[in-house]
Amino acid sequence: MNEILTAFKEMFAFENVKWDAVLEATYETIYMTAIATALAFIIGLILGIILFLSNKNKSGLSKPVYGATSFIVNLFRAIPFIILIILIMPFTKAIMGTVMGSNGALPALIIGAAPFFARLVEIGLKEIDKGVIEASESMGASTWTIIWKVLIPESLPALISGITVTSIMLVGSTAIAGVIGAGGLGNLAYMVGFTRNQPDVTLVATVVILIIVFIIQILGDTVSKAVDKR
């Protein structure tokens, strides 16, 4: 019992916590999450629209397009993130010049998140009233016009909810990437808190991650409700 009490006292005393290191790690986590979320949104939106349109269109060309896109999306969704980081290290080195630090983690974060968001985009687009799309088609609207004037505006609340979920997933992925040297709060929690037996550091890093997640969720819910005109 005394050992447990001692452990709790050490954990909540924050004797080993260097707040400048926590601040730097927080910045790195936010940096990785923000950049990866923005690029995953763009790539995932494109892939999701391709999936929706090629599956909706019953022409002969659409089937192989949907099949190829769906295969790529499912393939990268199925690879565990920690394995994905290792698997694409040569690619990361080639385009980023390094496999370490926050920039070294970005390719894996983007490649891991974009297919996940693409499926959420596809689901969101499928929820649009078919009558709205058919009305636009009957008036002779081009595919680009339908995408920009119908699909994206009508599915905007779902897209925002989807990118919110994706962003929260990315926060967790940055923590995993931190274990193998990507920096951020995951790196701080593992390399300092765990390996040096400093539970107070791990606790602080965990609390900061939770705060980031809560902020993202609140912002996402607020924006989604604001743009939902239903």
C-alpha cells in the first residue's frame, strides 16, 4: 500500500516534468496533426468523390476505376500504422530527406489517414438525396458543376464530421510515430516518461493529448452544426 501511495505522489509531483519540453512536444504534435489533416482532407476528398462517381456511373469504364480506387483505399486502410511507417521509409527519405522528426512522420500520417477519410467521404456523398443530383443532371450540369455546387455543399456537415474523426485518429497516430522518433507528445511519453521511469512525464503528455482531442472534437461539432441547414 505504501508503495502505491509513493508511486502516486511521484506521479502527481511533476518533479521530472520540463515544461519547455512539453510545450515543444505539444507544438510538434499539433504541427503533424494539422499538416496531415489538411493534406489527408484534400487527397481523401478526391478519392472519395472518385469512389462515389465511379460507383454511381454504370458505364463500362467506371467499374475498373472504382475497383482500382477501392483496392488502393482498402489496401492502405488495412496496413497497421506502425508497419506503414517502416514500409514507406525509403519513400519518406526520398521526398522528405529524413525519416526522423515531425517531417519524417508526415508521409505515413497522410497515407494512413487519406484512405480512411476517403471512405467517410463516400459514405457522406451516398447520404445526399438522389433527387437533388438527378435534378442537376437533368438541367445539363457538368460533372465539375455537380461536384462543386451539389455534392460538396450537400455533404458538408458529413465531411466536417469525417475530418474531425480523421484528425482525432491522427493525434493518436502521431503518438505512435513518436515512439520511433517522430517527436511530439508520444515521443515524450515513451522516450522520457516510460524508458526513464518518469510516470509524471507520461501523465502530463497523456493529459495534453486528451485536451487536444477534446478541442478538435468541440470545434468539429460546432462547425458541423453551423453549416448543417437541415
